[in-house]
Amino acid sequence: MDAHVPQRAPLARLTMNARRVRVWSINGVTPVVDPEAFVHPSAVLIGDVIVGAGCYIGPAASLRGDFGRIEMRAGANLQDSCVMHGFPGTDTIVEEEGHIGHGAILHGCVVQRGALVGMNSVVNDNAVIGELAIVAAMAFVKAGMVVPPRTLVAGVPAKVVRALTEQEIAWKIEGTQSYQELARRSLATMVETDALAAPEPDRKRIELPELLPLSTIKAGKR
């Protein structure tokens, strides 16, 4: 068992509730989705796509393996409206426990183990995001840039700002673990249904362990 990926719920329990994953084959190449991964029905997977165990693929994500290979490794997440694509003969990879925020675009790049790409960022061709690095929201990582491990990059174009603190790395790891748990919860409990016309009396909330924005933690409000 990979020490970097938290223990997952038994496969038998998850696959009892698993649904058929609709994907698109092209040129005789069909996407691969591990039974322990969750892929939202509105996500689009085409061609040479490989999604590993424990991954979460969010609503409206696009993984286009119609030119190069697209790979999401164990425990990684790709959130709502993200895009992964690349030129022919290239691999676009999110390694184990990679964390890709809402609306990000990855094109022909590698996001190494445990790294985070923030919301609406773009990581361009042949760039490498080092292990446990963080790309700030709205950043543009130029083609060929190599981001050192455990650093923060930000801006347009992105530049290395500083080394990450242990607090920031711990926050990132906790956030990724929450998405690994979301994959398990989604496999076990998410179903398509009809909307209610009005809130129920005493409507319940989804109760989860505390997870706070980094800015709140730094302000000492935890």
C-alpha cells in the first residue's frame, strides 16, 4: 500500500454502489477508470485517459486524450470545469495526491506528487510543478517552467514567490484528503434525483470534519 495515500474503504463496499462510467473511445482507444475512482456523470473523458484509484473527477471536467495521453494517478483530484489536454505524443499527468482547483487548465504538463494548482490557473506545455508545490489561483505558468518542490508560485507570468511553510503544506494535504473522502462519499451516496420544490422543515446539513480556508487559519481563527 502507498504510504502517501490514506487507506481507502474496502472495494467491495464502494463498487456495490458504483455506476457505469460513460466515456468516449476514439481511434480504438478507450479511457480507463479504476473502480475506486469517482467520475461525475457530466465530466467528459475521451480516448487515451487513465484515472487511478481514489481519484475524484468533478462536474464538467474535460479530459481529452484525443491527441496525447491524460493521466490522473492515485488519490488525485480534478475539480469542476477543469481541462486536461496536450499535443500528440505528449503526456499530461497529475501524479499521486495532486490537487487541481476549480477551472484550472493543464496542457502538456506534469503536476508532481502532492502539488496543488489553484483555481483558474493555467499550466502550459512542458512545465513541471514540483512535489508539494502550490500554484496560486489565477496564475499562468509558462511553457517549460520548472517549479521547485515546496514553493509557492504566483502571477502572470508565474514566478517563484517563496518556500512554503509547514503549515501551508499541512493545509494542502488536509484539503486533498477531503477530496479523497469526497470520492468515497460520492461513490457510496450520490444519486441523480428530482429537485424538491421547497426546503424541508429542519433541513439537515452535510456534517463533515472542519476544513477552513488557509487565510482563516493564518488569521488565527481556527
